[in-house]
Amino acid sequence: MIWGYVAYGVMYLLNKYWWTVPLERFYSTLSLPSWGWPLTILGTLEMAVLCRNLGRSLGLRAFGLEVWGAEGGPPRVGQRLIRLLAWHFSGLPFGVGVLVSPQRAWHDLVAGTVLQPSPPQAARRRAWLSQWGLMALLLLGLTIWLGWLIVHIDIGVLFRRGEEGLRIWREMLRPDFRYFAVPDPVFELRNLPYSILDMAVVTLFMALLATVLGALVAFPLSFLGARNIMGFSPVGWGVYFLMRGFFNVFRSIDTMLWAVIFAVWVLWGRPLAGVLALTVHTVAALGKLYSEQVEGIDPGPVEAVVAAGGSRLEVIRYAVLPQIAPAYWAFTMYRWDINVRMSTVIALVGGGGIGDLLFYYKNEGDWAKVGAVVMVIVAIVWAMDYISGRLRERIT
């Protein structure tokens, strides 16, 4: 990582000609002029020298050595800096200072330091910020700097367009509830005779249907994805890995992408597309949570049922279900809460619901009506969060 950052630093700071190509194309193919490579290698070597003299390098760790002051105890900061400067004349030119004086190198003689076996870990005095901590901070800073350049962040635009942002917020904070219970004539012409309240109800039932259908499908699949239920035969292990792969693949595809797929499939803007998208993601997410809960059960009741001659279904019914039921209910309620939040935005990609109104008014620049829709969404999410939280408390 350090070598790469040094190379990009050379390219950015010293080679303006190559910077005519956008930066985001350079982190996959690195191109430097002939004079750039020696600078990169020397810069990387200098980083290694800094690590070796200001801290404890990997080489010193490998040989169990540490730099100490000749008078005993860790070297002072001044001694480390002198050793760093002297090392350039003692160590870099083919190790002359080490070859001539192998018992104590020139840079140690000049700095008043000595290499000796490192003390036990318990006796080591820990610095408030170690060499590795400093290096981590350096790499973090360089990473943020590189990301800032790649993303082309321009903070100044927030201030240059500040008046536009204030205008939007002023209009949204004066919401227009004209069509809260009365359908907007624009939507009546599009064969969507729904008010804000109507679409809020549609959104709620989209989330409810997706949660119920997803939980019903995820419940039996979770046992097939539990190691302690299926891991007793080669076939069982095969089913287990297949089911876990299904959960991971379908869960990794975001709900918005599922909504795009189903919106093209069942026509754009249909609530059915949103229900199907939420259901598929719910099956994968709940299936993973359910199966992990099954794997974490107490094996005692399972062993007791097996010892009594119980079948696999009886093990699940009498030893597994009583242990997982509270967690299953809590996970399902939490997923309903998530689906309510998601169902308000999947209209952006054709999933239907109250988001249809939100994005239509946004595209028209009618921010007062956008504010009304947003406040209804906030009220729905807040109410569902409160209700589901109370239900989860009672269940658990």
C-alpha cells in the first residue's frame, strides 16, 4: 500500500503531463516516465528507513531486536532523528557503516544508540501512539485524499448554491396538503386516482405482504441452511451450502435492483413489482438470520429428543422451535420495519407506492407538495418504528 501511494504521489506531484488522463483510470494501470520509477523506489525505501529508525521495523521484530539508548532505556526522539539522518550515510551506500563496524554501526555510534534483544512484552513500555498506529493514520489520510480526488468532491458548491438549497427547504417546510385525501387531477388523467393517504395505505400493505410472504418462504428454508440440522450427511452438507449460497447471492442484490427487474417484468409503476422485490430480498435476509438463530440453539434439548428416538421433524418441532420462536418473531417485525422504509423509495425505479407521488412532485419542482409527502412518509416510518419496537420488546 505504501509503495502504491508513493507511486501515485510521484505521478500527481511531479508528473503533471500524465495528469491529462483522469485519475480514476490510473489506479488500475500505473504509468510512469523513466525518471519516475527511481523516484518511486527511493521514496519507498525512505518510508522503510523512517519505519526502521522511528519505530521498530519488521526486520527488527523478526530478529527479536530493538533500538535502545546507550545509557539504557528507549532512545529519545532526538536520538532517533540523528540515527535516521546518519543512516543515509551509514546504511544506504551498500551498508558501508555496518560492514566497517559490524558490532555497532556508524549510525548507532553517532546517535548514541545500540541494538539489543527486545525485552519481554510485559516489561515493554507502551507508547501512547505506536509506530503502527502512526502508519495507520498516514494510510487513512492518504486513502481519504486519494478518494477525494477520484470522486471529485467540491465542497464549495454547497455555498455557491446555498440560496437554491434554502429555497427548497423553505418550500418543503410549508407543505401543501391539498391532495392529502383528495386525488390529484394530474394522477386521475394517468388512471391513478389516488390521494397521498391512499398511496400511504398502498405502501403499508406492500410492506406487509412482502414481509408475510418472505417470512413464510424463509421459515422452512432456514432449517435447510442451518449447519446443525443438515450437517449429518454429504447430501445434507450439499443442501446446506446450496441454501447458504442462495441466501448470500439474493441478499447481496439490493432491493432497488430487484425492483428494476420486476418493474420491467410486470410493467413500470405497478405495486406488484415493489411487493415482489421486497419479498425476494426479505426471503434471503430473513433466511440468513433465521438459519443463524437455529445454529445458535442449545444442543441439550436436541440431544434429548434424538436419544428418545425422535425423527428429524420431531427434533425441529420439540427441541428447535421453542428456542427460536421469540427470535423469529423479533426478526420478522424488524424486517417489516425495514420493508416499510424501503417501500417508500422503490417507486424511484418503478416499484409503485407513495414514492410515485414523491418523485413526480420532485421532478415538477413542486417542493411544497414534496414536503407534504415527505411528512406523511416520516409519520408512517416513525409510527411503524414505535409499534415494531414495542412488539419486539414484548416478544423477547
